Amino acid sequence: MRAFCGPSIKLVSLTSLSIKTVLDTSSADLVRDFFVPALTQSVRYDRGVGYFSSGWLRLAAEGMAEFASLGGRARWVTSPILDEADWEALQHGEAARHDPVLWDVLRRNVSDLAQTLEGDTLSALAWMVCDGTLDFRIALPRNKLERGNFHDKFGIFTDIEGNQVSFNGSYNDSIQGTRNYESIKVFCSWSAAYDPLVQADAERFERLWTNADPNVRVYELPDAAREDIIRLRFSERPYAAPSWLAGLRPAASARRTGPFVPDHIVLRDYQRAAIDAWIENGARGLLEMATGSGKTITALAGSMSQR
């Protein structure tokens, strides 16, 4: 098995972890008990997942910051169903790879990765894409899977010695995934019984990443933008809210009869400044904002200020 080269900050090894074979969200905290420890001992993380949200990066901030400090590289293959803000941040990071001005803006915005992940997750996401720590590709079924969704959920961690841990289960990379009843099964390459399963997952991921699966088309981010395959979603929930849920919050439903900014969104300083300048100009004029800077949120907040 080939070992991966990384910076000589410290020797990391997945074999040092005590990993349960099965974890579920009822009896464990999957991020705290599995993902963060695995990230801190890995230099490669490959993930195929039906739904991704930057909110998951915020939950795993400690592990992602350590992973990045080790020179880690993560690759995500995910469906084209993304939050609008996440999609804009991904495009911003991709553009910054080729634009020194954008690169410098992102570099200055991310002074401490762990703190930025918790406080300004979209900036951190864009930075890590720009810096090559994270790489994303979009998967769309085709041929015999035409009109289906990329719905798989598996991943492989690799340490500097080439040891690997793979996992499979129902868990998505989103905040909602931590609220659902979900589970994963974990396999370690240093176990003779499980090594073939780990290798099968690693090979399957490579087929997807290199677009070698005949029934799944995988797009790099610029190609996905050009093909216009992204289906934006506007909340964590990847399905319609149950009718009984709306009944629990009549006050919120009554308030939200028009466009609104989700409760978990905190406006950035430049967004507030832009809205203030727009209002001072009689709520007239155009805002020119870079990709990934939150145009939609700024527009919604501005419209709410005029009610």
C-alpha cells in the first residue's frame, strides 16, 4: 500500500484511534466521536455523499483545521443539490485559484482557520477550495441511472503511512444529518477481514472522481456551472417540511409571508454597509458584489429593511 507524503509537523496514524465498528446518531456524536478524530490523523479524505452543506464544516471545524495544518487534501463527490450560498462560495474559491486579487481577499479574511470555520464558514469554505485543501466535483447519474440522484454515502480516510479507514451508511454531510437517526459502519484496512472492503470503496471513489463510471457523469466545478446542472436549495432540509412541523411554529409562519433571511444567517459587515448605503440613496441603485459574497442574502435583507 502506497504511503502519502505530507509535512513533517507530526506523525499521524489512524491505527492510534479506537474506532467503533458501528456508530449511530442516537448513541454517539458522529462528528465528535468519528469524523474529527479521523480528520486529525489523516492526510487524505475522500467522500461521496448525496448532500453536502457548509454547516457540516462548521461542526467539524476542529478536525478540519488540524487536517489542513497537516497539508491534508479532501475530495468531495456530491449531488448537484446545493445551498445557494454554498454554491457561490465554491465558485468563489474556484475563481480565486486563478485570480490573485480574489486569492488575496480570501487570504486576508481567513486568519485562523478554526475560528473562521465557526464564525464565517462560507469564507473558510471558499479559502479551502482556493488553497486546494478541498476539491469538489458534482455527480449526475446517466444512462441506466438516468433521472436518478447521486445518493450514495461513503468515505475513505488515509493517513501518512497509507493506513485507511472507510465507512458506509445513511449519514449526509449536513446539520440535518446530525438531527436525523442515521448510522455508519466503519472498516479498517489493517484488519485482514475488512481490508478488501476498504479497497473496494477506495477504487469505487477513484472511478467516480476520474469519471470512469459509465452510469455517473462527474463534473468539475467550472463545468457544472457551464452546464447549469445545479439545483439550488434554500434550507438544510432536503425535502418538504412536514405539515405537522409548521403547526408547531404558527408565529414564525405568520411572520414569513414574503422573502426573509433565514434565522441562522448573520450579515457580514460589508453586507450591512451595502444595505445602509442603498437605503441612504433612497433604496435605489445597483450593488456590485463578487461571486460568493452573498448577493441573495444582501438583497433579501435589504428588502426586509423596507417593510
